[in-house]
Amino acid sequence: MDQRTRVVVVGDLVSRPNRVDLIEKLTARHAEIEWRWLQAGGDHYNLPHKLFQKLLHELRSRRDGKPVIIIVKLASLNGKDAHTLYGAYPDPILPPKEITNADDLVEWLVSAEAQIVPQLSWVLPVREAALLAVLAKLIRNKSWNKDCHGHAWTQHDDLVGQAPVSRSDFPQVYGEALTCIDRASGTLLLTKGGSQGKTKKEWSISTAFLPSVKRAFVERSLAPLRAEPDLSALMDFMNRGPDELIHVDKTIVSEKVIGHCRDRPKATPPDKKT
């Protein structure tokens, strides 16, 4: 039995591209994946009834996630069909709404952002890996604030004393992380407490840079942070780090962290009116 991952695109684009052409382009890029497109038609973007029912049966009859079926829901889809699809597959992948043609859709489906096609391992110099470890811990804790009057913080001891900042399998990250935290204070990172009295020192990500931080994780690149003018000094410091390389996938950048960064809208079934 063929156990390839099956990716089913459901719906349509406003440009109404040719279904066969799209599948051929995707297969040419990644033949190890079984690509399908259940294309909506007509003025109301209705799905072909028999094919849709067959897909629903396959989704509802899976056991332990086998076979692996990934649903990609396009924006142009009849409300009733969308509601039924959500009932069988509550969390489909949602491409950006600005994608309107086949070429852009192909590029997005095979990108790191879509998280459909396995990407090459993400390897970074140890100092950059250390910064990501700090940001990953704060993202997991959902510690980000507009200013020091916010309420979402991570205590210093927890930030530097727990994974992924502190791990026995990459101790060199720990030392670099301490320096990165100090260098990022006042720009990328906000801090409060610890200077006087019994208030413990705490840290969070500045919401001014949160979109770029999330994009860095989703796109598997520090380019969004490097594009921030106010972080130029911090990025220059990153560039002067040791040459040693660290694999950051799963150990530092977990799927849970990336999930927090994707900001996919919750699946809200459309109104039942047709």
C-alpha cells in the first residue's frame, strides 16, 4: 500500500487556474508527496459532491492518523462545504489570502512556512542559536509585552536555567545566551525587577519586534530580525560570534514554538446559511 503523505488542496483561487497544471508543478517539485486538488466550481465555489463525500469518508475513517492526509483549504469555497470540511478536519492549513494564482500557491505550499514539505535541517552559528533559544523559551511561555507595565513575563532563573537555553547537550549555547540577553535588553527584550528589593528579575519580548520574531521562526531565518533598523547593533553582535554550528531543529526550535508563531486563525465554521 502506498503510504506517501497525501496533500489535498480544497477550494479554488480567484484566478481559477488549471487543476492538472497545478498538480504537475507540485509533483515536479516534490514527487514523494501525493498531491491532489479538490477544486471548487461555479459561481458559489461548490465542491464536486461525489468527490467531496469520498474525501470526507477517508478523513473520518482514518485510524491513528493513517494514512497521512493534510488538508489545505483555499479561501474561495462555498460556506456550507467549508463548514462540513471543518467538521471532518478541524485544523486545515490556510494559505495567505493574498495568494491568487497557481505559481504563488505552488511556491507557498513547498515553503518552510507551510510546513508541509520537510525542509533541510536548520543550522546556525552558536551565538545565533543561543538567541533563538532565548526567544523560543519566551515564545513558549507567551512572554511578550508592549512595555514594563505588561503582565506576561518569564523569571530570569527560569529563562536561563531551563531548556532550550540550558541543556547538557549544548552547554556552549548557555554562555552565549547570557550575553545575548544582556545585548538584547532594551530593544528586542524588555526586563523589569531585580535591581532593588525582593522583586525577581523578569524578561519578555517587546511586542514592537514580535511579528519579526515569529516570522524568523516560521521562515527559519533571522532575516526578519536583520531587517529591523533598531536591531542593527544586536545583529552586528550576532555576526561576530563563534563559527561553531548548531542544529537548532527540534532541540531549540520545537514544533510547539513554531505553532505559537504561525498565528493561524482558529477554524470558525461559517454560518450554515447557503
